Amino acid sequence: MKKHHYNPDSCTTCTACVVHCPVTQAVREFRGPKLAGPAGERFRLSEDDYDAALEYCSNCKNCDISCPSRVPISTLNMKAKAKYYKTHKQSLRDWILSHGEQMAKMASMTPGLANMGMNNFLSRAIMKRVGISDKAPLPAYASEPFIKQFKKIKQQSFANKVVFYPGCFISFNQPEVGLDVVAVLQANQFEVIVPEEAVCCGSPLVVNGFMDEAEANARKNVAILKKYVELGYSVITACTSCGLMLKQEYQELFEINEQERVAARIYDISEFLLELYDEGRLNTNFVKQAGRYLYHAPCHLRVQGIGRPGLELVKMLPGIEVTDADAGCCGISGNYGFKDDKYDIAMSVGSNLFETIKASGVTSVLSECGTCRLQIAHGAKVKTAHPITIVRKAYGI
């Protein structure tokens, strides 16, 4: 098994990461990824030194994208944060935001009541007291979780099978995206398997220093997915943060047997469909539909280095006009923008994107990331959708 050891001295102090860090541009208190990451790590290797500025790092990974020396700066930051929280207790706010899966499972018992309770004046005031912004666009819970809806689908059986890992947001907040994924895969003669025992990828846990819990989730998910990979199945994701975690961050953060083998079979849904297209296997019987969209590439997609498969796929659809917004980070970065002390920073980071959307005149924006869609709807006052939803409509199903 390949072991990952990161040498901060690989950093040449070129400051590319500082230039591309959206948080550095938005808040003076953050000294930037170069100082918080590689430079800070040099001190941390010799003595216990925690820079409070690390709390400003959103783990958006723009520093990783821009680094010419390929130093995983965000990973150094997350590991430093995790080390600090081994001897310091996280806030209640960070516990709540990091354990969305547990919160959602409880809420899904009575989603209507949970949504009412989450959005009234009193509850928002209480959340603000614990540090969750009363202005942030908290996602509503679906009336029925994805897995329950998935089990009702009478799939057509095919020899080709794939595994779909929905992740927390699709599972509990927007199950319709998961249903779109299943429908599109069925239209391409794939039978879909959803492993019920899979757990949260761990991305929300990592960013708030719950590294041990994140590793436990990683070990469980790798063990589950490995069984399917050994059968020759690919694993499909429709959330870029989940995909990044399963494909890349597990390898950067943890040392787990067979994780690289599993990572090699993880695909974003649009990436998978484009591969079918390249092989001449994609069902291209698309019906013409009218639509004008702007597309936002999530940071956690761009760091994967797979291009913009969702944008490419939608561009293939007849009657659809879609343009890449190419306007930087939306600011929310998972649960970062939900924090009361980070809300204004997140909105400032996303302001260029919001203004770009407003100037374009479009009324709907496409993006693969659930929280990006929340932030865009909140900041630009437009409708949002996952690219795969538009693809499903093009199949007329």
C-alpha cells in the first residue's frame, strides 16, 4: 500500500495559492494558505503550534488546484486542525454541522415538523446562539429519504451493473437528484445498486477536526465498496464533495488497505456518461428541449482534474444553451458558510459569481454540488439544478 508523507519543503513560496485563495481575498485575518499550510507545518513539525487562522480555511482546495509543486496544502491544514482538536473540544455548532447524517436520520422521521422547527424565528434565534447563521440557506429535509424512494423503483434488469453512492445531501435533502441518476443509468442499460450500509463520506467531519470519526467512516465505506469493485462494478457519485472524498481525500488523509483500488473505480455521473460516449455506448436519443443555463463548476470538482463533464454533457443536448460562469468559488464550501462568523465571508467570496449570474440574465444555474446550489439560489436569487436533471429531461423520462 502506498503511504502518503507530505513534505512542507516542497513548497517554493511562489504565492500562487495566496492569489487563488478566495478566503484570503475576503478576510484579512486569514494569512493565506502558504503561511497556514506549508510554512505553519514546518513549525508544527518541531513544536506544538496552532495558528487560529486555520479556522478560516474552508477546505475549498483552490490552493491545491493552483500549487505548481502539487503540495496538498488543504490536507496539511485539515491534519493540523485535527491534531489541535485531539486535545481541545469542538463547539456544539461544529458538532451539529459535522454530523448532518445523524441529524438528518432523526429529522427524516418527521421531516415536516423538522422543516417547520428549523425555519421559525425562535429556532433560528437558538441556532444563532450556538453559532449557526440565521441568514444562511439551511437545506430542507425531503418528505421521504432517497433509499425509501429507490426501493419503490421497478428497475429493468441489465447485465451491466453499477453502484450508486448518493451521499447525505441527496439521501436526505434532494433525493430527486438520486432518482434522476438512476433513471439516466437505466436509460443507458445499467442496473443500479445502492449499498444501504454505506455512511457519510466524512467530508463535513474532516473540515471541523473530527478526523477519527471521518477515518472510521472511510474504513467502512472502502470495505463496502471494495466488494463491488472486486465484482468489476464502477461506483457512481452525483455530489462532487463525496466524489472527491472517496476518490482522493481518503488517500491523502488515511492509510486504508485497497483504498487506491476502490478510488480508481469512482466516477462522477457525468464523467461516467462521457466515458460511455467516447466508447460509442451512450444513449443519445435526446428529445429537444428549450433552456438557457449558466453552469458553475464546484471547487471540489475542479480539484479532481477531470474537466467539466457536467457542462460537456449538457452541451450535447439539443435545444439547450449553457455557458460556463467561470466566476470562482460560491463561498459556502460544505458547512463553512452556515457558520455565523463565516456567513459574511462566504457571501463575499461568492459575490463575483452572484454578480456574474445576475448580469447574465439567466434564471437557472446548473451545478453538481448540493450546497453550491443552495448558496447560488440564496445569493443570486435564481433556480438551480443538477446537470443530470437536465439530462434526464432530455431522455423524456
